[in-house]
Amino acid sequence: MASMSPPIHDLRQHDETATHFYLDVRCLICRFLGFIFGTETFGNHQQQQFPRKPENMERQSSFSRDLGHAAAETYLITRLTFTLLRYLGVGYRWYTRLVALACYALLLMPGFLQVAYCYFFSSQVRRSIVYGDQPRNRLDLYLPINTNGPKPVVVFVTGGAWIIGYKAWGSLLGLQLAERDIIVACVDYRNFPQGTISDMVKDVSQGVSFVCNLIDRFGGDPNRIYLMGQSAGAHISACVLLEQAIKESRGESTTWSVSQIKAYFGLSGGYNLFNLVDHFHNRGLYRSIFLSIMEGEGSFEQFSPEVRIKDPRNREAASLLPPIKLFHGTSDYSIPSDASINIVEALKGVGAEAEVILYEGKSHTDLFLQVSDYY
């Protein structure tokens, strides 16, 4: 019977490589300890002491020695790092992708710095306006330079997988639309684990209420307010809009009205939690975290606009909804474009005005840049 043991010469080669790696690490530790305690040690031998040189010559030689020492240690650490990564199974493909990512980040850096500068220093940006009593109940306003007459207003809810959403993510969209005489209000909200989906919906609803009731103080037109969300923000804002319509259809008192929203725009959103949890699970994402964010499977129906709109009890609420336009890329692998297609079909089935606009070959984040061309 043939043996399954590796060839002897392969074992010897592996042992020799491991031995060299061990000796390199041991040498590096000895040099580091020698540098700390003022002696250069190699094994158990100290360097030979020579007569003292003049102070200026000693300073120059000391600087040269330290520079050479630093270069040598940097080279050694770099070589050992790559050796360790090779032991861990990191190959050539990983290195090339890392270099490509670094180059891509460098190319984008000028644009990011320009947007960041405008966000923090532009007089057109009013940052962190308080709209509620929670620490994350803040919104940013992007105001046009032209102040003649009331301006249309876009309430934008950023994405971030319900975990890393932040109002500043909408700064590029806000600055671009402000140049077109549109006021943009980027609403912040609690992320997980600060809050779960019901907290997020509550926060965004308060932000929309603030805009509907007070935007005229900032030059906005309360009769031309549009609601927009991207990714997780599209899901949250859709929940807010439908929940508000349901409350109004039942005669409940509210602080703002769906009739104040002239249209809803959803970018790359997911509107059915039953489908989303299966999609995320199939991609190897953590199902338990998603369930915690959405407060368990028992809350899926409440926070799935596509499911709620099909409920016959909500047919009157559907008639109160404004025109709905959804944008999605056909190459979106984070949330498939079927999410937008399915809810538009459900909305049309109950008589609501809805449309889906698909962008061929666009990914999940491409729509964030593409949609500004729609205005």
C-alpha cells in the first residue's frame, strides 16, 4: 500500500525554511534588545569596543550607523512579514489586489479631500442641526448660493448596512444638488447596536417632520419636499413613508403628512426582509446580526414595505402615497435589482403610481453618482 507521507526531501526543505525563519526572528529580537539596552548583541557575543573618537566624528558616524541600522531592520522586518504572509497562505493575487486598492485610494484622494473641505468649511453647509432628543438626531443642510425665492427640498437618508450610516455620506449629493438650486437635508439616525430598525424608522420620521414643519426658515419650499434613500436608507425611508400613510388612513394624529411629500426616490434599496435575509445568508453574511438589527423574524412583515403594501387592510394607505421612482443597477450583487422590480409590481397592483428605472451594468454604489444626472 502506498504511503501518504510527503517525500523526505520536501520535509527537509520545509525544516530548513522554518529554521531560517526562526533564526531570522531570533536575530531580529537580539538586535532589538541590544538597541534598547545600548549594546548590539548577536548571540552571546558583544561588539568589540574601540577607542573613543572626537565628538563631531562620533556624532556623524553614529548618525550613519543609526541610519544603516534602521534601513537594515526595515528590510528584515519587511522580508519576515512577507515570509509570514506566505506561511499563512497569502499569495501573489492578494498582493496585487492590495496594491491596486492602494493606487485606487490615492487616485480618489483629491476628490475626497475636496468634498471634505467643502463639508467642513463651506458656508452653504449647515452641519448637525438638532431635530430630536437622541444623540444621533442631527441633520445637515446643503443650501444653494442663490437665495431668491423658496427652493425645492430633498430629504436624503444615507445607507450603510444599518450599521455604519452617517449623514456626511450624502455630502457629495448634497453639494451637487445645491448647485442646482435644491436644498438637501441629510438625516442622521441611530445605527445598530445603538438602535434597531424601529429606532431607525422613528428617527428618520422625526427628521422628515422637522423638515416639513421648519424648512421654510432656511429658504425651503414646504410644498415641494421630496424623500430619497439609498441602500439601507432606501429601506428605512420606505418604511417611514408607508407607516405614515397607514397612520393617516386610520385617522391617527401625526406631526407631518404624506401629502407634503411630492415624490419618493429609492436608490439600490431592499424592501422585503424575507428575501434580504435569504440573500445575505446565501452570500455567507451573518444571519444572526441581521436578525438582531431587524428585531427578529417576527418583525419582518412590519418592516417589509413590499409585504405590507399587499395587505388588503392597507389599500387605503396605498392611495395616499406620492409617486414613487426606484433606481437600481442590474449588476448590483449587494441587493439584487429584483428588490425594486418586485415592490413596483406590488405598488402598481394596488393602484399606486410607481416606476423602476434600471441601469445596465451598474453596481450597488454606482447609482449614488448616477442619479444626480436624473434631476
